[in-house]
Amino acid sequence: MPSANALTEADIDPTLDLHAEIDRLRKERNAVILAHYYQEGEIQDLADFVGDSLDLSRKAAATDADMIVFCGVRFMGEVAKILSPTKLVVIPDADAGCSLEEGCRPEAFKAFREKHPDHIAVTYINCSAEVKALSDVIVTSSNAETIIRQLPTDRPILFAPDRHLGAYMQKKTGRQMTLWPGSCIIHEQFSEKELVKLTVRHPHALVAAHPECPEGILAHAHHVGSTRAILDFVLASEAKEFIIATEQHIIHQMSKAAPHKTFIPAPGADGGCSCSNCPFMALNTLEKIYLCLRNDAPAITVPEELRLAALKPLERMLEMSKSVPMSGAGSNAA
């Protein structure tokens, strides 16, 4: 919690140059600022590193920074703290959660595991530290296939908390899994019907989709992969037009790197909604970044016993995914 003398947004002088103050505090506090691809462009542009959640935490751990400001959501800050226990880790907004994390509470996941004691628990990184600690191995969207292919074939698999990523991994690997019934509220809202209409209007556009999308969306994708893999795909492709089926703030990096190309957010059910804006990521603002640097809060705390328990399946993931570039090699859809 912030200290009693902590500033609030109401205390900020409206004439304050937030960019200058953030830079001053970053140097003064020896802080590194991380921004997930799903943050608004202004936040991405001021960050020291921009990327996917695990890659950002690993980069921060490799620095000599005393403080990590993670502009993302809560589970990302937890991963940073697990990997950098001696650093102060803060997030701009304590309420920046994740629908996948919220939909897979530790007590329910524990009961899920107890019903399937012979299963290997493979858990997507979008979950709480408590759920990680109850898991056998953690995966990301970029390394899930490689890790699942290494698991003993005589052991059944539990996959949580994203059922769409789990179903996609079943299709890719041929391994049958018991899936936790969770999903991302952003990727869940894309409309296959409206996507088909959009591809008719843009016949030369390639569709790039995140595997958190439902199967109907993935069926139309020319490329399926992690956020970083989607970025790499559109930059390497000779095509000039793309439909992007993931949180649309990744388009900021695409447009910066390839301004001559056109990037179109995949549509929701009404064909024109801003459904691909994550409301949790949107809670982070420049004002809150300034305040968390000044107030040392909201700080991420992970009790040491829990940290070590959650670190174990993360380390297992890193060991098993050594052959996979951390940017994540995407998979072309059939």
C-alpha cells in the first residue's frame, strides 16, 4: 500500500511535464520501465523495453536496476518479482488484472488438480503466482507446443486456464488434454462472421491471430502465434495488408517498423467495435506511472515460500524451451 504521504492523481499539477518527470525519477530511482505490447503507444514509446510478458521480466532481471515498473497487468508484475526478488517491482494500477487469472482462482485450481491426480498440470503464464505454484510446468503461447511435445506420452495432461490455447495445442500436438474452461475477454469477442466479411473487403490481406482466439477465428488465419511472433510475421512478409486478431495496441509497433503497410484490427460482433482494447491494460496511464515511481507503490509482493514454489515450474519451462527463441516462433494455420 502507498504510504500516508503518497501523492494521488488529484495532487498532480496539471502543468507538470510528465515525460520529463518520469525520466527524472527513472534515473533517480535506478528504475527500468517495461511496457507490454498491449499498452497504448505513448507508454510503449517511453519504456526501456517493449515486449511479451516473460521476455520483459527476463530482460529486467538481467539489468542492474533497483526498481522495475511493469506497465502491464498484475500477473506480469508477479513474474517479474519471482525472477527478481531483490528488486522493487511496482505496477501503475493495482486493479490491472486479467480475465484468465481471475477465472482460475487458486482454490478452484487446486480442486481441479485433486480430481485428476495422475495428470501433468500445464499452465499458461496468464495466471496468479498461487496457481503457478500448483502447476508442474508453465508455458507461454510461443513455447507451449515445444514443451507439450516433450511430456511423457503415458501421462494425461491438464491445461489451464485458456481453453482456446489448449484446444489449439491439442490440434497441433495430437495430445488429448482436460481443459480448464477459461478464456481471454479480448480474444473471445472477435467475430468469425465479421472477420469473413472483412476479408472479402480486403482480399489481399493476410490474417494473423493469437492462439487465445476461438477456433473459428484461427481457421481463417494465415499465421497463428504469440504477440511477438505475429509482429515478426507481418514485418517479414511481403504482403502489404494485414488483419490483426489480437489486442490492437500491438499495431503501434507494426506501424512504427513498417509504415508502408496497412494493419486492420479484427472486428467484433458489430463489425466496428473497439473490442480489441484490453480494459485492464488501459488502466495504466502516464499519471499512474509517475505516481508509482514517486510513491514506490502499488508494489508487488510475493512471500518467499510462494515465490520459490512458483519459480520451480517457471524454471522447468525455461529449461524445456531452450531451443525456442524467446520471441516465439509462430505456427502457420492450416
